[in-house]
Amino acid sequence: MNTWIKIDKNSDFSIYNLPFGVFSAKLKTKRVGIAIGNMVLDLEAIGALGVFDELNFNKKVFVSDSLNDFISLGKQITVKVREIVQNELCDKSSILTSNPYVFLKQSDVNMHLPIRIGDYTDFYSSIEHATNIGTMFRDPKNALLPNWKHLPVGYHGRASSIVVSGENIYRPKGQVLLNDNTKPEFQKSSRVDFELEMGFVIGKNTNLGDTVSTKEAEDFIFGKVLFNDWSARDIQKWEYVPLGPFLAKSFASSISPWIVTLEALEPFKTIGPIQDPKVLPYLGFEGAKNYDINLEVFIQPEKQNEKTVSLSNFKFMYWNMCQQIAHHTSNGCNINVGDMMASGTISGKDTNSYGSMLELSWAGSKPLDLGNGITRKFIEDNDTVIMRGYCEKGDVRVGFGEVKTKLLKTR
């Protein structure tokens, strides 16, 4: 496709992408937009020009503090909106060419949490990550728990503390068992960690009692974001038995502001790892269900340059999104538009592809060298963690922008 918009060839937001987000400009309310190059296309403004008149829906969904109402229109509308915009941006006679006010520079707008998140579920679906953790803290010969290869392990997290890129978070406090003590202390966490994940947004409701098959699952996914599942490892170690993650995870998670649609990611589908033993029939699927998405993590200490600490890929995931939805709904649990599902930490086989500081520094025993005499075992106050992701095939690039968060000292 050729667009009349000037776009840098390395831009995440190419004509092939067109992700959706919520933005605000000076003296104006929050609105729905599409990212193209270094610009934001105001969908409310182009709707007023009649661009979407062939579609029968209320254009007021574009003036909103979330994408929920727009997503709720269903893919028969949302996919068509994206296609119409794509066509207009490739048509030199488009009405958009004579109305430049519909474009705003991304540097001139504020981005907001793109969805109203009702529920959030975090999975544990990277076999490399699960094996590393099991090796580190349990029996290396039996690193995976008996159920791990039979179902996508997950837990229900805290939706209220998910924030958008650029919003600072605070070092959490909690109970920690120090050294060989038998009683815990209450203190600030000294082992704050990131987890490199990807989130996907539910785009369709189900009723209580309904199930979603792996064959149907993609119809229930609107799109994907980068996801940093912040963790406090010392709090987690003490609290997770017997019911799993709680305060060590609920203090914050961060997501990128632009939701890349599943349709934009279609060309980057790939075959995932072989699942052995064979899964139960309800988790079976046909075709390629993983995605070749390059992922990068950087740490930027205060007043320093960012340093690459991890290079991973979403294609490594053992359990795919379709299996995660099928399992999530297999007991009749209902899902709703705007629900967030996270992949779990994404780690590869190489040490430089691990998706957390816990793995990269091997529980603090191997500090990372960030240059200028700076090392890190875990994330320190005023460090900024940045995650970026993109797909690339030939001249086609589809990216996610970044999720960038600074850790501030305890309040």
C-alpha cells in the first residue's frame, strides 16, 4: 500500500498498522484516534466529514474516555472503520487531504488508558520462564509443576492498578521474610522487578455459562498491547503459598496506549512450540496461532542513557491466546468487552532473552552491567523501564510503540 502521508520507514505506525487509542489535546475532551506515522488521526473529526457515512453506527462513540463503546460495535464495524481509514490514507483525492486539522502530532497530545478494564487475568504461558523459575526455587529436574503442560495456568489480577505508559508508579511495601528469620517484617520491597508480557483486549461479551472454543477465540480478541507486569519478588516469595500472587503484583501493571488490532497482526502469524503431551480436545487447535513479535526491554537509570537488557519474541509462548480464552471460559466464566488478558512473562532460550530481572540476574546472583559503573540486580528508585515491540516482514512493519514507566521511591 502507498499512502500520501509521509511516514518514516522505521515507524511502528505504518499504513499496515493503524492502531486505536484514546487521546486528548489542549482544551478538548478525550477522543478516539488512530496512530499513523508520528500523527494521530482524530476519528470524531473525520466522522464529521462523512467518511463513515456508509456505516450505520452512532459516531458519538468517538468522543469517549475509553474504546469500550467502539469495540462493542463488533468487528463488522471496527474492522470496516480501519479499512475505510486505510483506503482514505492511500487515496490522493481523499477529503482528508484538504482538512489537515484532523491530524495532530503525537507529541502535542496526551495518551490515556485506552480501555475501561473490568477484569484482568494474567497467565503463565512461557515454558522457558516457568522452567527457569522452577529451576531456581524448586527441583531443577522437575522444574515444571505436574499441571503446567496440561493447561494454561493463570490467576485473576487487579484491574484498578493497571496504568498507561508514562504514568509513574511507587515502590511497594509489604511483608518480607528476611534471611533465616521465622517471622516476617513489614518494609519496602528491595526486589522490584519487571515482567515482559503482552496483553490482549477482549472485544466481545459472553454470558455466564457460555464457553468459547479455540476455533472461535480470535473473534473475541480486539487487539494487543505491550504489558509490564510489575512484581515485588520478596513480597511474592513470602505470600504466594497457598493461593498465589496477591500484593506482590497488584501495586501496578503498565500497558502501551495504542491497541494493535488482530487484523494488523495477521501477516505475522507463526507456528508455536510443539505441545507434548497432547492437550485435551477442548484446547486443541488448527493452524498457526502464535505471532512473530520482536520484543525489547531497556532500563534507564536516572540521568543515564537507556540500556538494552532483553531481546525476546512473543512466538516463544507455549500456550497461545486461543487456548487461553478457551480454558478461561471452559467452566462457563463470562468475559466482557475491555477485559484484559496478559500472556505471562515472555522468555526465550537464550540468557539475553529472559523476560524478568529475576531471570536475567538469576535471583540477584549475577548483576547486570548497565555501563558507567552501574549494575542492577533488581529495579532501583528512579529507574525507568521501557518495553518496545514490533513485527517486520519485508517492507511491512507493524509496531506497538512503547510502554515506559518510572519507579519512584515508596510513598
